[in-house]
Amino acid sequence: MDLTLKMTPAQKQQLDAGFAAAFGGTPQRYFSAPGRTEIGGNHTDHQRGRVLAGAVNLDTQAAVKCNGTNVIRVLSKGYPLCQVDLEMLTPVAAEVNSTAALIRGVAARFVELGCPVQGFDAYVQSTVLPGSGLSSSAAFEVLMGTIINHLFFDGKVSQPEIAMIGQYAENVFFGKPCGLMDQTASAVGGMVTIDFAEKGKPDIQKVDFDFAACNHALCIIDSGADHADLTDEYAAVTQEFKSLCDYFGKEVLTQVPEKDFYDAIPALREKCGDRAVMRGIHEYEENERVTQQVNALRSGDFDTFLQLIKESGESSYMYLQNVIPAGYIRHQDMAVALGLCRHYLQGKGAYRVHGGGFAGTVQAFVPFEMLDSFRAGIDGALGEGACHILSIRPQGGVEMGE
């Protein structure tokens, strides 16, 4: 399979114009990193479980030129100029949750690996919109890693290693305790199943499957919800998993045999609470479901795959409980989006919570013959452009050619 990526004339023109306006002159090289979609494994990666994920045909692109200084300058379209001095490659408290933290973290890790990182200018534009559920932050991290890897390190770092560098930047510099799924799917490209059981050494395997060959489209539906004020909801998921693990003296739940978990449920309910126990049930079932999904795709059993997608969505709603934030009555955006999918799919295809949940996106597999009416119904209820029709992109983080 050809994994090179060529720019369209329009893309090159936009990147060149943006670079000239931001920095003057013309760029030397061009890079791209895709967004990702989580197909299986909802909230399993941070427990070192299994996932099924894919790069998508929405990406973050950069026009780049070395600037001969010790400062990285990045201008993302629609945002202020971000500058990172390479003299300071330790976490900066004031940069937590900022773009500068991601750039500094990626650069710092490359320097630790022996890469002679220098200053460069980058103009960045993206079709992976923030908050889209397609992981714009991971795409940006992979983009920065790909740029540095090619400009200063002769591409010595592998794509999975670039993913781990992105996670390092997000965990240590940005301040978010994310898993590794998003970065790996973006960096590696195509559709992959990843087993995170061995810490720091994810087992990544390609899964070749064409949804279009089964007459289904992959759609992502933006629920329109606001992520603000939901930090505690997301944090509670990992905190409650941790409380279960602490009972067994383990780091992650995948280290606890399933039978031991079920035998301890009376004590776990008392110590950790019922929601934590329900989330534990989801973890065991969802982790096994990924293996079943991969097997179904590899054997060409698309009907079984769709049934497993439905079961994943039901588990997230019932057990993981990442659809409606606690106490929310008036605003239940994710639940509305799921209800709309159920209505317009009429028992066909499949749909599920996508990614973090609470205020993000829904994933749907829609039969081609229903696609127009499905999209019209979703957009009519949630707003024009709420339904995005995507495809799996073969390339991960790459340098683009003309």
C-alpha cells in the first residue's frame, strides 16, 4: 500500500499563503497528522486494555521552515503565535493546558533521545476541529513529533515511539493523564488494534477492513454539548477505576483476574461504591469485546461486528455511565444524539458513544441507502454539519509531497 501523501494545489496554496503571512518567505517542507476515531475499547486504554482505532481523513497540516534560532514558533490558523524557547525544556506551571506545553514536551523528549532539536517556524491548519471527538490534541502532538523527527533526526524514531512522545508531552507538560490510544492511531495510520498490557510497549497490529465494501459509511455525530465544567466527570472515571485497583493492590484493572473482581463485588460496593463497580464490569466486558470485534472484521463477519458495536454502546451507557453527567436534567446532549441515531437507523447499522463521552460525539455505522436521510435527520435536529461522514486514512503522521 502506498503510504505517501500528496497535497492538493489548493492545500499547498493555503499553507504557503498562511506561512508567508505569519513568517514571511516560503516554507521548505510540509507535514500532516490525522485525527482518529475510536472504534472499540471505550475507556479501556488507560487501564492498559485493548482498543480498536483508526486514523481518519481529517488532518492537521503544517508548512515548515527552519529559522536558524533556538526558538520554535507555531502559528495555528485562528490562534495567537506560540513561541517555545528550547533553552527551557522542563515543565512550566503557567503552560499547563496550553499548546506551548505540548510543543515543549515533544521537543524535550526528542532531546532526551539525543535529537539535536533546533528552532523552526510552522504554520498549522486543521480540519480536526477542537472538541470534535477526533482528538485534535493527539494530531497536533503527532504533527510536532513528525516534524522534529524528519527535520532533525533523519526519521530515526518509529511511529509508535512518536505516539509515546506525544503522550509524554500531554501527561507531563500539558497536565492531562491521557492514555495512548489517540496518539497511536494518529501516528501509525490505518485501522489498528492495540493491546496496552505491557507498559511502554503497546502491541500494535494492523486491521485491514473496508467499511464501504460492506455498504456502510462511518459517521461521527457532534452532540453539540459543551465540555466546560466536566473535568470532574472525566476525572471520576479514572479515579473510580483506581479505587477498584487499590483494593487489589494493582496499578490497573487488567492486572486483576475477572473472577477475583466478581468474587470481591460485595466488598467493592462497600469500599468503592456501586458506580465504580459498574464501571469495572464495563472494563472487563469491553476489553473482551475488542478482541471479538477484531476477529469479526478479520473473518469478514460484518453483522457480528455491528452487533458488538451496539453492545459496546449499551455497556458505555449502562455500566460506564459516560453519557449523562451526574445531576444533569435539562442538558442531556449525548443521550439526545444517541436517541436520534436509534430513530433514524431503524434497527439497522450500529451506533455508540465515541471517545470520552459526556459531551462529545457519537459514532454510527450507517447503511449507504439510509445515509442521506440519516444525515438530514441528524443535521435537522442538531444543526447543519453535525453529522460528519469519514473514512479510514492509511497514512499516519507523514511528510507531504506535491
